[in-house]
Amino acid sequence: MLDPAIPLPAQGRTFSARRRIRLADVDPRGRVRLDALARLLQDVAIDDVQETGWGTPAHLWFVRRIRIDVHEPFRGDGEIRLVTWSSGVAAIAAGRRWSVEGDRGGRAEVDSIWIHLGPDQRPARIEGFGVYEEASGGRHVSTKLELPGPPAAASGSPWPMRATDFDSHGHVNNAVHWQAVEHALAGRGLDPAAPLVAELDYREPIDPGDEIELVSALEGEALLTTLRTSGAVKAVARVRAR
């Protein structure tokens, strides 16, 4: 289970960076959108592994699960500071935490699980995690998915893929999935500018040519959003108020 409360380690590697909030990152109310935040998280994680030698081309990382706890929405913040570290390890996966603070009071805590792949894009064992071992504190992480899929009879609407949605690996980038979540949130009674908990399970890659359907429905006080094809559920997200 993801744990956004894992504290900053007293020992071991941490990596920090600052990023400016730009016009394309915010909604009409000035709130940093979930897809923009996901992109910033991803960029800082890539900077970290590239610096330590755990990045490309020898190592690839694909997100499996992520949980974003927005304690104070980023609304009006001009700059954010992100600190990231390893929150655990498994045979072919590792956890990554971020603590995010804005210059106007925005704050989020994020935990995630990433699958480790070799240069052939196949799952590869993590041997000697080096600088990340100490920060992980001996915690074991699981790649098990936790969010339920939609009922088989649930109806949705087409969610066309754009050429700009695909990254250098030929898959829809993880941050793009959050654009569908933001779209589903509109008019659903959940205020995205309020404190919230947002989770996303990445089940299968979305590839060029996939005909994607967006399914969203309220389940109690949470909004469940699914991206699926006729034969498979690709990703499931759940958003609820804190």
C-alpha cells in the first residue's frame, strides 16, 4: 500500500529541485492541475536517476501506482520545491516519494511504485541499489494494483489519442493519463481546488492505434475514472476529498 506519510529520511540520498509554475500548468482558477503536477514529479525523478547512473540508457522506469495527497492546493503559487527519495525496494520495482511545497502555501505528499526495466524494455532485477538503499530504510514495496475496475456494463465515451500524447517509448506518457482525470472531474461535484487524494493504477500501456474509452462514475464520495479498450482496462484513477 502506498504511504505518502513516509518521512524525509535522516540518512541516504535525497534530491531536490525548484520549478516555476507556468501558464500551461494551471486551470482557469490558477490551480496547478494534476497532469501538470505529475509531469513535474516525473521530470524531477528523471533528473535524480540520471545523476546517479540509474537512468537511461541502462535503466528504464515505468510508473505502476501513484498516490497524490494534496494537503493545500497549489493555487497562486509561482514556484514549487520538490524533494524526492526512495521509499522502498522490491526485486524488480522501487518506491519513490516526493514532498512538494509551493511559495504561496501549496503542499502535497506523493508516493509511487515504479517497475524497473533493462535497456531491452523488459523487467529487470534491481541488483545493489547503491545510493538509494539507505534512504529506502529496508521497506519492501509491492507492485500489486489496488483500485477496482468499472462494472462491465458501465458505459463511457471515446477518448481519442493525439500524436502529442506519446513519449519516446511509444506509449502514452503517465502524466497524460491525468488529463483524462481532470476532464472527468469537471462538473462531478468534487472541487479539484480543495484538498484531495488522487490515486492512479497503470495497468497496461496505451499504444498507438488503441481505441480508448473514458468511463467515470461517482462511487460514494469518490470519483472513479477508467481508460479502457474493448478488451482491457488500461488505467484506473480514484479521486476523493481529504
